[in-house]
Amino acid sequence: MVETPWREAERHVSIEGNVPIICRDKAAEHFTDHTLAVNIDAPNFHMADEGENKRFVILLDDLVLFCRMWYYSDLNNAGDLNRYLTLTLTLRPPFSEPSDDTTLSKALQRRIFEPFGLVKGLNDVVVKGKHCQNLEQAMREEMAIPYDSPQKCLEEATKLKEEGNKALTKNPKRAIELYIQSFERIHIVCNGRNRSIWGDAWFDVQFSDGPFKDQHGQVVRLMLRVTLVANIVKAYLDMQDYDEARFWGMRTIILMREASGWDSNDERDEPVLTFPGAPQIGKIYYRTGIAQKALGERDEARKLLKVAAMYRPHDEIVKRELASVSLRIG
């Protein structure tokens, strides 16, 4: 049972966090068979939607998804959200009488406490109900470990990208796995074709030392993102999975169009040569064009390869592929 004073909390949890809600509204108000009550509050912070608390019920199996969504939400606010919040966890055997001396098993308690290690920097944490003090302490110790710094996230993501590059020639499937892990280190979660981008504010920092000295965190992250996409498209091409290669490439191309102020379906692609990752963007256009060609969509391939040639004017391979799909007169 999750209880918060924010009416929008349920929507954020279910839509942004992909956490299944199994009971809500009046049904949640009357639900009493829960093992854990999670109360989130901000007693010293004024809330515009103050009123009756909102309740909803999730499965214990999905508690880690809930806590991970909370983890990313705090990063979205550059770690400045949780310091206003208090968390109260109340453990209770769901089918016992109030005076019953029943205690939840340690295995069940571990499943309750461990996910909350992701939730850091809270104003206060209170645990109620009979429970193992060692498990509570382990949770608190994990909560006390700070988030990895933006620089560390980018360094580890870069290492995973390089490992993926090494695997790419012989094992493209493994390379994709490493590239997905690299995305996750910069707080971009890829689950099949679904992608969630978190923590933009976390990377809003200018580095003064280290491997990214004098660079802005978001620029470094952006360049890493487009490189990862270009390499994932190549991996799918190598696996001859042209449909997936096209999907990954076109998602980024559509984002580029929208960033240029065009409709996502507008195909008036023009190269943005001042873009920090322009050469990698050229690779995305080129490799997506190859996927389109392999799928028999020559007109679409030609449009993309034309843009690729503008991004990479000295690339003979791009020129050759463009020539192979060019219109011939006579």
C-alpha cells in the first residue's frame, strides 16, 4: 500500500515508471491485506494539491520498479527532491489480528527492505512493525551511499561503449548488450523498443578536471548517446536484422527533425553540421539508409543517404551507396 499527498503520484508511477497498479481509488482505500505500508510525505514543504492522501497498491515483486522510478525522479531534480521527503515503512502480517505476535519471515523482509536502498538523501526514514534490525540497518547503509557523480557515470558508460566496440566484430549481440548497459549508466533505460531518458538535470554540470575537463556534462552525454545509437544500428545490420536497425536509426532521426523545429514526419532533412556529434549523426543516417535499402525501400534509403553524404562529404563508402540507389534517367 503506497500513500502520498500528491494526486499525480499514481500517474507518474504507472506511466513513467511502468509500475503496474493493481488496486486504486476506492478499492485501495478499503484494501487491508497488504504486507507493507509505504507512506511518503513532505511535512515541511508546501504542496499546492494538499488534501486527502492518495493510496494505491502494487505487488511486492514490483517494489524494485517503484524504487527505481523514485531514484530516477530524484536525479531528474539533480538530487534536490528527496531532502524534502520523509518515508515511513510499516511492516504487518496481512492476515493477523492486531494483537498477534506473528513476524514476517526474514526472506520476505529482505524483499521489502532491499529495494529502498536506491532511495537516497531523504529527510527522514521511519520503520514500524516487528522486523529484523539488521535488515533495516543494511537498507539504511545502502541509502547512505551517494549517487555516482555525473563524471563517474560518463566514464563508466564510455568504458562499456569501448567494450561493446571490441565485441562488435565477432559478437554483435553481445555488443548490443554492452551498449544498452552503457546507456543505463547515463540514466537512459532501454527495454526492448521502449526508452526512458532520466536525469537530464544530473548532467547539467561543467567539468573542471578529469577526462572531460572544460566540457559540459550534457554535451558529453549527447555525443555518447549518438555514438551508441550509431553502433547499435551497425550491430543490427551485421546481424541482418534490418527492421530493428531501421527502428533504432529512425527514432534518432525523428528526434533530430523535431529538434530542428520540424514535424516528426517532415522529411526535409538538412544536416546540422555544427552539432557536436555531427560525424556520428552522419553514420546514423548512412546505416539507417542501408537498412532501408535492404528492406526494399529505395526511395527512403536515397533520402537518408543524401543527408549522410552531406554529413560525411569525404566518405567514399557513403558516396558509393548513394550512387547505388540514385535515380537513373534513360
